[in-house]
Amino acid sequence: MQDFNATLSAMAGSFDKTAEGRFTLVSACWKKVAGEMLSGRAIPAELSDGVLEVIVADQMWQRNLMSHSSELLFKLNSSLGGRYVKQIRFEIRPKAFADRPEKAMPVDNTAVVSIADLPKSYLSAAGSIKSRSLREQFLSAAAASVSGNQKT
């Protein structure tokens, strides 16, 4: 992460001269801070006056991300050297995700369960887990449970 931050800081001087450059910089940082799973479900759309608008597919994702917005904001600004983003706003735009296939989560060598197959209560519970690795383990176990129930 330090290598990423060093590279980002080095690039910031040339990128932050224009609104488009600042947005590009923040978007790249968002993908690193949010992680692979989240960055595919929460996409930066605009940066205006320090407000980063991130689009999500539904109210469940909006609520979960809103509850973690201060943590995401802190990580984002830490990576950016404390610049650019004062607030993150999550906007629901289901059409932006209509053509995107759900990424399947590998559970074991024989079963693959889509996140869409998980009950909303599992996703909500996962959203409250602060540790990324623990959250991924929880979702993997939940997917295994759903997969096991589907086989019977």
C-alpha cells in the first residue's frame, strides 16, 4: 500500500490541475481503497466541490456504504495525502449495473455461488465487518452455506 501511496503522491502534482485529472486520481485511489469486490459495486461517477458521488445498484448497498463512509473517506484521503474529498455521497442507479454480470465467488473446488444468491441479511451483516479479510471470509462461508443448501 505504501508503494501505491508513493506513486499516487508523485502523480498528484500533474493530475490535480484539472477537475478531470482530480477525478481520475480519486477514482484510481477508490479502486485501491474499496477493494475488488466493493469497487465493482460502488463506482465513482463525479467529483465536484469535494463531494465524491459514487453510484450503487440499490438501497441495500447505499445503506451499507453510508454506514462505512467515514472509514472510506479517511482511507481515501490518507491515500491522496488529505486532498480532494470532503464527503462521499452514494447515489442509487440500478441501470448502471444492469449489463454487469455478478462476479461469482469461489467457495471450494466444486461449488461457485454468486453474491446475488446470498440473502440480503448476509450482505448486510458483511457490511458491518470492518476487517476486509474477515468480511471476505464471512462472505465465503455464507456462500458455502448457501451452496450446500442448494445441493440438498
